[in-house]
Amino acid sequence: MKFQRLESRICLDEGFRAEPYLDTVGVATIGYGSIRYPGNVTVTLNDNPITEPVARELMRAELYLSCIIAQTLFSRFNDMNHVRQEVLANMAYNLGEPRLSGFERMISAGETLNYYQMAQEMKNSKWYKQVGQRSVRLYYAMLNGEW
């Protein structure tokens, strides 16, 4: 996995907001899509703004956790190329473990490295419609194994 490229893509996908805001599913968020402040404090809409360097620190910490989540949910994660690993880590960052673990058929297709089926499960999800161009780009990256 190319962590710097993954980090750059997360920054583009999420965008930076210093002020707390509600994401597309109504979760209080800040920075680069973080739902927590330093110290694991949950974000609320009444919270103070943060600086971009603090937002990057939060994003990196959550991104490391997202990589672990992707590796845990997808037993063949290490057999996938770096692009597909980045797709799964990106989804883990965006969805979190509880929602990504709900992609049961995608996880099952990952056990046989059936990338076509994994991509179809992404496309047939509610998430695909919620995140716009991000999901389209991730779908094709999973399908083709390249950006």
C-alpha cells in the first residue's frame, strides 16, 4: 500500500473543514472527515474549529486504524495489489468498521479475490449513491486494480 497516496486521496475525497459539520449521513464531523478530536472525544456541532495540521494528525491516526480494519475484515488483503488495498482502506476510513463489516457479500468475494464481484457489491450499495464521484473512482479501481 502506498500510504502517502492514500492520504492524499483521503484529503481530496473528504476536503478540509475547520468548523464542525454534518456529513452526508448526519454525523458530526471535522477536519478531513474525522468524527473525533484528539483524545478520542466525539465531535459535536458546538465544538471549536481546528487547524489544518491538527486535522492532518487526526486523519493520519484514523487512516492507520482504517488500514487495520481493512486487513481484519478482508482475509486476503495482503494478497491484493496496493491499489485494491487503498480502495478498502479508503472505504474503511469513510464508513468505519461497523458499516464496512455490513458489506458481507463483498467481504466474501474478497476471500476468493473475485474483484469483479467486490466491485459489483460496492456499486449495489447505499454507500455508492451517497458519496458521489468517490465511489465511482473506487469502484473502477477495485475492478481494474489501477488508478
